[in-house]
Amino acid sequence: MELLTPWDGSRVGLDQEEMRRHNRGAFLRLVHLSDGISRAELARRMNLNRSTIKALTAELSAAGLVREVSQTDNRHQGRPSLIVWPETRRFHVLAFDVAVDRLVAARIGLGGVILDRKVAVRRRSGVDLDYVVTTLAELGHQLTEAAPPTSTCVGLGASYCGMIRPGDGTVRFGPDLGWVDQAFGAELARRLGLGLRVPVGNEAHLGALAEHLRGAGMGEQNLVYLHGDVGVGGGIIVGGTVLDGDAGYGCELGHMVVNPHGGRPCGCGSSGCLEAEAGERALLDAAGRPAEVFGRDAVRAVADDAAAGDAAARDALDYVGDWLGIGVANLINLFNPAVVVFGGMLRDVYAGVLPRVRSRVARNVLPVAKEKVRLSVSALGDDATLIGAGELGFSRLLRDPLSETPRVSPTRERLLRRADPNPCAPMHASTTPVESRWND
């Protein structure tokens, strides 16, 4: 997602209503992505005069999308500063995240705050479209029933661990559980019955977007995000925009071949792919864990054992770290990112694999490319892909705030009434990223 550049009316033939609509969207997007932002900063960022910013603030405040709070500015001897905030609890999206072992649904307020969530187990049982969409729809209904009656749903979004066809949310290929051409987005929209389409994105692409907008890559225009689940997914931000390729299937970093001679077989049909050499099964096999042991808890156990001095676990992390380092070195040479972010399972093993990754970068990356690059764990943790899915849900509102606001809220009567005595408490990831710089 890239920030919209405001129009100042100087372009010949510019339609004035289109200009106002565009500026409203750019204004709301800046507020949505901020933790409170002053009128002065909005004017600076949008290159608009203060009277125009004042008018935009009034317009969006009247629509209930933002609120303005007077706050003392200590830099100007107590002079109050007007801070614009998103109306987090009045407008929300439903976001869904499909990982190999779990299904998550969340109500995310304007401003990117996770207000409520529901989690269900997903078993590794092959093609399970019916189970996935039925479970997610049930969780979505529960979240809607638990939402305050004053809160309006303005969109839906979903993240899936596979290759997604842009436009209709079809999973073209999900190798971990054998999904091929599964109509995930359309089926989920039908089961939810809210009259809203469900845009779907690849989990690593959405994780990259979320870390760029709100996490370890905030303020950086170029980053690489590596997401570990069973395999390794990837997302790349170039110039502030997700790099997705000609048909939307780009940045399958986990299927970059790093070990072409005698490499481990990969679920994609190739061998020696990054995810085959540095994914969950590679780590557990190297640590001597039996085939029936798998999942995040098993991965964390290896990391914990290595930290406690277990030699086999330590060797397993070194093995995975070396292959991961080769992949990271290649990506730095190719894309010259400001930061490489490790999310999902890779976040759990980050401390253990970091020495080998650093060693590979030191040996194999061009000197000028590694001068400023830093390595970081995801600041958003396991919420990165979910928050990225939420951004899909907000995209329509942020393009045209006033036309979308009054008409996209589904009526609560359209949902089956379900009791939920213990709705989840509001949650939001706030983990501080651990970083490694080459010029420390």
C-alpha cells in the first residue's frame, strides 16, 4: 500500500470533486497509519495549506471517521496542539488469517488496532476448504455479535499461506496442504453472508506490508520480509510498494534454490529450495526429532534446547542458519533492502540462527550493500499477516471515505444470533524488534 499523493488543483482539467475525494482518502490514510497526528504535520505531509487541512478535518469528523483532541505541545511552552485520531471503535474490518496449523479471525479498528480475536486449530489433513471457510465464517459471526452496536464494519480481508490469484481470492497453489485452484475468497464471502467481497492476499506479502506500515520497517521504503510457517514465504517492498510480479505470484522467496546439488525435496516438486533447507522439517530432522513431532511448539523446543546447551539442537540451528544466511545474502545483493525482517517461525529461531546468518552476509554480500542493512525480528509478531489482511479490508474506505462510510455496514439482523459469553479482550502486538546492524 502506498500513500496517495494529494492533488493541489494545479493540474489542468482536474475535476474538483475528484480532487477533494482523493485528498480525503490521503488524509484518512495518514491518520489511519499514525498514532495520532497533528494538523501541522498533516499539512506538511500532504503539502496542503492549513485551511484545507482544517476543512478536511471537519468533514471527516462530521462523518465520524476521525476525532480531534487538544494536546499540550511541550516544545512551545504549553501551547496546545490539535491532534487528529482515527475513530478506532466506530469503524472496523473483519480480518482472517489462514496458517498451516491455525485459523484466526479478528475485528480490527480503524487505526490498525486489534479489538477482538478468535482462534481455531487447523489440522494438517489435506485439502480442507469446507472446514476452513465454515470455521472462519463462524468466528466472523461471533466477532460481529460481540461488537458494539455503534461499530460499523467497513470491509473484509484475508491472508492465506499460498499463491493467490488477484481479483477473486482463488488459491492457485498451496503446497503444504495440497490446495490447487480453491475458491477461498468467494466461498468465505458466501458463508459470511455480509454482502461484502473478501479480498485475499499471500500471507508473506501481507506480512511485508504490515511491517512496512506499522512494524520493524516503518519509515523504510525497501525491505525484505521472510515468514516461516511450515515452509518459508517472502514479501518484498520496493519503493514503498509490494513487489508482486506480472500475475501477482512474485516473491516466492522460499522456492529460491539455494542447494541445487543433493538438496532436500520440496513440496513444490523441486529440491534444494530455501524452505526445504531452512523450514520446519529441516530443523526438526537436523535436531533428531521424529516425524510425528512438528509444529511451532516443536520448533520452539529446539530453540530452547539449543539455548540450554543441547549440542544436537545447536547444530540444527547452525545448519538451518547457514542455508537461511545464503538466501538472505542473495536477497540483499538483489534488492539492497534497508531491513530484512524475520517473522512467523523464523522469529522463534532468530536468536539461534543469527550468528550463521550474519556470517553469510559478511562473507557473501557486496560491501556497499551491507553498509546500512539491518536484520530484525517482526515487531508485530504473529499478528503481522493478520494486520496485513486488515489493510485489505480498509482499502476501499481509504480510497473514498465519504461514499463508503454510510453504506457498507451489514445489518446485525442478517447474522445468525449466537451467544458468546467470553469475547476476547482487545489485543495488539507491541513487541520491540531485536535488530542487528552491520556497522555496529
